[in-house]
Amino acid sequence: MSGSGLTRGSSWFARLACAAVVALALAGTAAAQQCRGHVYLTLDTGNMRHAEEIAAILRRHDVRATFFLANEKTPRGDFSLDSSWSDYWKARAGEGHAFGSHTWRHGRFVADEVAGVRYRPQFGDDAGRTITLAPAAVCEELRRVERAFTAYAGRGLDAVWRAPGGHATPRVLAAARDCGFAHVGWAQAGFLGDELPSDRYPNELLLARALRDIRDGDVLMAHLGIWSRKDPYAPMLEPLIAGLKERGLCFRTLREHPGYRAQMPIATQLAASGPPRP
């Protein structure tokens, strides 16, 4: 797929599209939306560069999303689960969003082995090295996110997680399930493309494709910021949300998804029913 001929004027397109969509959204807030289907917007931490901008878009459109949190480096020189981000996460919790773990060190699960699973952290201890995690260590990699988030937001994570890049092995899926977390991927059409190179995949191409292909039940995936993308995708969430709503698709969190046990925060769930069966 080549979008090089569309890159010229993409900033103009983004400004025009967003202005029109904001006006449409504000004009239609009084009318109740008739849902002809549901989609589930999920947002991985990424580098957090556009975290505030995306939060503002979600508020304008009265959309609740599901955030997957990892302790990733940000352009501010800190990390996304440092205490310097506590107000951000507390505010999002107060707005009614859902939250899952994206692993503490945002590592890639490489392969299963007898002792556990091979894991290559991107940040923190052992960054850039391949190590082996036993099942208990997999659980700790997920639960460490929950401890930080709970300290900031006053509530635990929901019972979902996402492996960085979506790469999860059978052993890591089993270990996470024993720890109380169900793994969440995304629909093929729900891959919004914000981590693709913007010279080959300009925003207007990605937006048009998403509006054309996304269907009822799809899980959508984007990030709160990507280091490598030169033309940020974040402003496209505005016309994307408005366009999908125009088609009658309503936004829900994964707490409301029929395929995931995310009705209550992890700590509450485990206290009520005990650890889930394998």
C-alpha cells in the first residue's frame, strides 16, 4: 500500500477535518445516539506525547476507552507510570475509562521454554536483554503496573492485559490467566496504524481505511504517542470517532465486551471469587 502521493497537504486535511468534526460533535451532543453496533477503542501508553490531546478528544465526544499501561519513557524525561503522571491517570479513572496491564517493562515475549517464557524488556531492569520469566514473574510483570496505577487512581486494573506488539505465547497466556488477566488483541480493521511510517501511510489514508473497514464488535488499537511517526495520528481520532458514530457505532470499554471478564477491578474480582481456573 503506497500513500506517498497523499502526504502533501495532510496537515491542512487534519485541521479541516478536525474543525468540521468538532462542530458536528458539539451540535449533536443533545441527541441520544441510536446504537447499531459497538466498538472498543483501546489505547496503549506508547511515549505519552499526545496523552492530554487524546484525553480531550475523548471528553469532547463522550467516549470511554480502555487504556493499556506500561512504564514507558516519555519526551518529558520521565516514565509513564512515574508519580509525575499520577494526576493524569487519576483524572482518566474519574472519567470512567477502563484500564489493563501492558507489562511493566514493555517487553516482548519471545518464546516458551521449560522454565517459563523468554522475555526481552524494552525499559527498566534488563532492558535489551533476553531473560526467562517463571509464571510467578509473569504475574509480577503485570501486577506491578496495577500497584502503581492503584496508588494514583485509587482503583485497581480491570481483568485484561495486552502483550506489547500483541505477541503472547501459550505459557505466558496461561500464566497471566492464572494471575487473573485475560489477553486482548485487536481486530484487523481495528489496527489504526499510528505506529506505521507516515510517509507511506499518511493520516488521511489510515482514516479512510478505518472508516471503511471497522465493523460492529471490533477492538481498535492506537497509542498515546509514537516516537517514530513524524505526522502524529492523534488528531485523526476526532474524525474517526465522529465518523463511526455517524454510522451508528457506539463506543464501549472492554468492561462491557462480552468476550472479557472485566466487570470489576482485579483485586475485587479475586477477593469475590478466588483465582480463575486455567
